[in-house]
Amino acid sequence: FIQMLRSAKKRDVLQLLRRAPEEMRSFLVEAAVATESVASLAALSDFLDFSKEPKSLLEKFLYTAAFSPRPSGELLHLVLDKLDGKQLAPETWETGIVAVGSLVGKLCQQKLCGLQQVVERGVETILRGLRGAEEEPEVVIYLLALGNAMLPETIPTLLHHAEDGPTAVTAAATSALQRFPAPHISSKVKRVMRRIFHQKRKSYDKTCRLAAAEILLDNRPSPMDVINILLATREMETETATFLLLKVQNSLR
């Protein structure tokens, strides 16, 4: 079916979407996204009205876009256009922002970061939203999007939220940092993770401390880091201490 859509013209794809029975539309939207032809994406742009379509159909479109293995700049452009300046249901907006992060990350993995202006627009959409976010759940969504994007230049922003944010924000930021490969876990990142794990500035939730310890142990840990983490386990709950001891043993192996 996708092969057939790849050779179809925009008007044919649009007609197919509009005339399909309601129970078939979700499948057709998924197929049109997977096709990623210029004609299919243009048809989707005309067909999808984010102010009118049922939430399930819009989320199907955004999820399919987010999980696309090799997305195009045109797909990111379509998602951004559908989110831009619209009054959306909170769930649809959240899924859309996380999808933008996923698309930006995959386009950058394809070495298209500096080549496509739409990627810069996607990054700026996330960062601008994060700067303007006032509610904790909203901040968390933008941090999840940054975690999906995995852009090295956003690490200072993630570190700031990891160390200074409330529990849910710290958890989202440390989780995002865990996704970065070892070359991006610098001495500065490790210093912040030490402060979080050893609670140098304030108390942190157990989950956040464990994430910080994992970042230290999974990225060429220094002997001192290992020793200090082992010493800290003496004051922890049995389950938490056991988890960290197993992590250290796995590192040694």
C-alpha cells in the first residue's frame, strides 16, 4: 500500500483520505506518513485540521511521525506548521512537542542539522517554549523533547534544570542526560551529577540520585567516584544500595 502511495499524486491521496470510512482513516494517515513523499505530506497538510480532527487521529499522526526511522525535513516542517500558533488540546500539544524533539534528533543523526533550516526552527521552538514555560508539567514536556533531540549544545540547559529544578523537572533532565553518548558526558556534567548524587546543595529524590549515579558509573568512572558511591550506599535503603552495588560489579566485569 505504501509503494502504491509513493507514486500517487497529491489530489489522489487527499481524495483517498477524505472519502475513507472513519475507521480506516487512522491507517491511511499512518501509511501516508510512512510514505513520506512530497505528494503524501502535502495531502496530509490539507487534510489534517488540528482544530477539528478527533484527538485519536491527530495523536496517530504525531506518534507515527515521531517513530519514523528516517524522517525528512518536510515531515518536521509539517508537524511544526500544525503546532504553530494553534489552540490545541493539552495531550495533542504534548505529543507534538515530544515528536518535534524526536524528529530533530533523527535528522541530526542523518547529518542534516546544519543543512536544513527547519531543524533550527524545531530546536528554537523547543528552547523558546522551555524559556517561557511556567508550570512544572510544561517544563517536563520540553525537557523530554530535548532528551529526544540529543543535541550537545543543549546540555548546559539540561544541567541547569537537573540541579536546580523541582523533583519532576530534575528527573526529566537527568533522564535526558542519560541518553547522551559517553563523548558528551564531560567533566562539567560529572561535577553536577556528583553534586546531585551526594546532595551537596539540596535534597534530591531517590530516582534522581540513582540517575546521576548511573551517568557517573556508565561513562568511564574515576576510582574516586566508584569509592564515594560505594560509601554512600551504607546510608541508603537496601533496594537502592543493592542496585548500585550491581552497577559497580557490572562495570568491574
